[in-house]
Amino acid sequence: MTMSQLKLDAIGVRVLLMTCACTLTASCAADDTAPTADFEVVTTVSPSVANIGERIAVTVTATNISTQSQTILTNDCLTAFAVLDSAATHVGPSAEQFCAASGKMVTILPGAQYAVTQEWTGDAMRLSPNSQPRMVEPGSYTVSGNLRLGANIRIVAATVRLIP
Amino acid sequence: MQSSRALLLPGLALVIVACSGESPTRPETLLSVTASAPQLEIAAAVQGRRSRGFEDEILRMEAQVAGLGGVWVDEAGTPVVYLKDLSRRSEAMQALRLFASSLPVGASFRSKLGAEGSTAVLQGQFGFSELVAWSRSIAASLRAPGFLSIDADEAQNRVHITTTKGAPREPFLRGIGALGIPESAIVFSESVPFVSATSLQDRYRPTGGGQQIVTGTILCSLAFNVDVQFYAEEGFLTASHCSGSFSGSTGASVYQNNVGIGNLIGTTSLNPAWDRTDSDCRGASLCTDADAMYVHSSDSTSPNWSKRIYSTSTWGSSNNPGSLTISAYWPGIWVFPYSPWVGMTAYKVGRTTGVTSGTVAATCENPMLDSLTVPKVVLCADRATGASWGPGDSGGPVFYPAAQTDPPYAIGIFFGGKGSAFNGSNQCTSGCEILFSEWSSVQWHLSRYFSP
């Protein structure tokens, strides 16, 4: 991989994605008690340094690292990643797009991958449904894939630095 | 919920007063059963209708045996028939004997039906076609608390109504009287409320609103089982995009819950192309009046198909998903008599997030779906906020649950949404908004009137 990445344990990532209350630290790097994961979800960003408003390609790749075929429910319209600030608060993307609410079943054989590439321009979540669209502040952010594959996953997140 | 209900009731009363011109009571708005309705049931069966299963066979027999009130097999394996006029017994037996050879039933039944000494004949009071016509009329018109199911009961020669325990009989009897149906034709029984550990994602019969359905690899939810008025057809409604086709093609197989021979529940039948070119389509090549299609049911007999919406053990609101475990169901669904308004509470149920509710935030918008992949516009859709949803909920019913003496109301069909956060179970948990096509748009789009 060509860009900076941050490896998190499964439990740490779950806490990050569900509550966004965890602080990212090096202590999250290993957990021998974690259950065997079904998927490794790797996120890459390009470029890893960008101006706010510039298009950043975010590719999220899920690899079936179990010994069984896994059938997942996908929807390529839904945002496949979350952007977290240095306090691990979920700040983006804005997820303004309406999506058809059907799901597509995809079976992934052991060792096979499912990948989604989407764009992020630095747009932030609205503070409330009726508030104005806004962008995140300049700084470093963690971009973590979220393909909604359940709890039994191992996540490799990416970092991106936004400049004014 | 309370405030919306409070708004609803006065409006409903106004509509009923306007219809009846007198007292605002529902039975007075009912239409009486026409005398020709039983003959129409026989005619439909003779012309090959099979949607009522063996009941259509009985109707075909009644076409040959006037006054036949039912055919069934008792615990000893003896065929039993009801006849209104016992003096025509031998004539009837002869006709049944001829008919038996072509009946799609077991060899033993075929060999005994109509044979002297092998078939019991009982005094009947009503022709079976009368029972079918009356049960259909009651189901279409009568809305009463605790109304669980209705059947033209060939084993009792009566219309059999099942209610919840302790449900008052007066609303039923008033409604039945207003329809001109003799009270002696009705028998009641009571049943405990439906309880099950079954999930909306499991295979379960009879089918109903909110259950998981699949076409190919596309996962969705069933909206409403419906009668197609004036077409003598039964089937169900769901979202059009669940077919995977936007060209108007039909004939796709729909399964509940997963693809499998024993799980086939219907074939897409009405699914107009997404070919609107209105300016509100904003140049999208896929644009439609309503994201809705009608699927013709392959089996609409009562054990497999029922006009009901499934409820789950807990409901979600304020962006929280509900349980997926089926705990009850709502029968006796009415079409919502108004257009939804901003501020009212709307509910939906689907296989991914169960029963959730939100507040209608906008009506008749023209939202663009999947704008970054394959853009498509649904015209004049309504939007509600705060209702959790997830992929696979598409096609689920949007409704207002039964409360006190009010029936459940069918409002529309859920087809899309957005959200700022989803959990690992594909459930929106923050910033959730849902989109739905209203019932009137669905009927307009499909050029049919549906009875849910």
C-alpha cells in the first residue's frame, strides 16, 4: 500500500464506528483475544494529502479471510467509509445521497475480495437535518471502511491530510 | 403518535359523514352484496380461476350441482357434501361422480366422491358460491377491532370469521346486516394473538407485509398482499426497482425468503418502465411516477397468502431500528383516506430494520436516487425523517398501525432513503430519512385499484 495506514483491532474499530467515542492510540494495535475475523477491510485513499474540496478516491476492499464462503448484503450507493477526526469523532462524509433501499447479495469465496471505490471532497456531516452543508477543518483524518459486514471484521484504516 | 391519531380521527369522521350523509358510523357506508355476486364467483371458477385453490373446484362442481354448499373429507376419510335440496340427492351424486374423475385430488377421494355408500350427504343452508361471495364482500368492506381472518368454510356450510379473544361481535353483526347477509350464515371463533419467534427474514406462511423477498440476487421486502379490483386476481405490491429491471419487463420470479423451488410466491406482472420525461425528472434517463410493481401470486390460498402486515416485538423510532422477530400482525387493512401531511407519523416495516417510525418532513418531492451510480428519479414521493432503514427494506409497507377502534391504514410503499451512519447490520442509526410512494401514486402508476 502506498499511503499511510493505521491498523486497529476489531473491538477498537467497532467502538469507533458505532459510538465514535474511542481515542486512537498505539495500544489498539494488537489483541490476542479477538475472535477469528471473517473479513479484513482495507481502506486506501488517493491522494493522501489533498486540498479541501479536492476529490479523494477512497477504495474499500473486503477480503474473506475465513475458511467459508460468506454472503454479504451490499448497496453500492451507501457510503462505504467513515471519516474520523483526531478525537475519533465521526465527522464525515455528509452522505447526502438518497439510495434505493434494496440490497444485493454477493457471495465471496475464501480469499476473494469485494471492493468499492467512492469519492470524498472533505464534506462534513450536517450538524442537524436542516443545517447548512459544510466542510471539515484542515487537518489529519482517519478514513475507515464500513461495508456493514457485521462485527467480526478486522479493519485497516487509512489517513488523509487536508490542507486549506 | 397520539397527536397524529388525534388529527386523523376528526378527518375520518368527516369523510364518513360526507359519504353517508347521516350518522358517522362505518356500516352505513357499506354496500350490500349484489344478488349476482355468487353467480359471478361460479363464472370465474368455470372460466378456469384457480387462485382459491380447492374452493374453485367446489364452485366448478356447484356449476353442475345447484345448491352444493361444500365438499370436504371427514376424519374417517369419507367425502362429505352439503346440498340445499336433498330431494335432488341422486342427481347430485351422479354429477359429482362424473366430476370426480377430473379432480386434482388423491385417488381415494376421487374414487369415493359421489359413490353411494362412500359419500355422506348433509342438509346445507347455503350454496358455496354464496359463502364465497359473502366472505369476499365482508373482507372488502367490514373493519372491526379484532378481525383476524375470514373463510368460506366448506366444512361448516357457513362463513367463518375468526376474531381475537373477547373482540365485540356487535360491529361484525352490524356490518354483516348492512351488507344484506343473513346472520345465520356466519359462525364465529376466537384465536389467541399470533406469537412466534420467526424473523421477517425467515420463510413463513402466510406471506404478509414486511417479509423478506428476493428476485435473483436482489433482496427486498413485501409491501401489501392485495386483490386487484375488477380483475379477480390476487398478488402483492413491492418496489419496482426490486425487480432489477427498469424497462417494463415482467415475468421475473419472486421468492420468500430465499430463492428455492418451494419458496416461489409470484411472478412480476405489472412493472411499468421508468420512462417518464417530465422536467421534474431533471434529465435522469430513469424516471417514474412511483417505485412500485404488482406481483401476481402463484398461490393465494389462505394458508400461504393473507392480507396482513407483520409487526415485530419492538419498534424503533428516533433513528433506532426495531426488532426483526415477528410478534403479531395487522389484518383488516384500510387504504389511508387522505394524503400524508407534514408532521404526521408514518411507520414502515422491512426485513432489515423491522418496524420503525418517522415524521413526514416533505410531500410530493422528486428525489433522485443513486445519483453517483445510476441516477433515477421517483416523482412525487414523500419523505420522513428519524425512521431507521437499511438495504433490503425496499418495497416494505408504509402504514399507520391499528389503534383502539381504528384499523391499520395502508399509506404507501417504501423505496429509498439516506443516513449518515449505519451499523454492522446494515441499519441506519443516525440522520435517517426514508422515501415512499403514496398509495394513490401506486394505483395511478399501475393503472389498477388494489384492495390491501
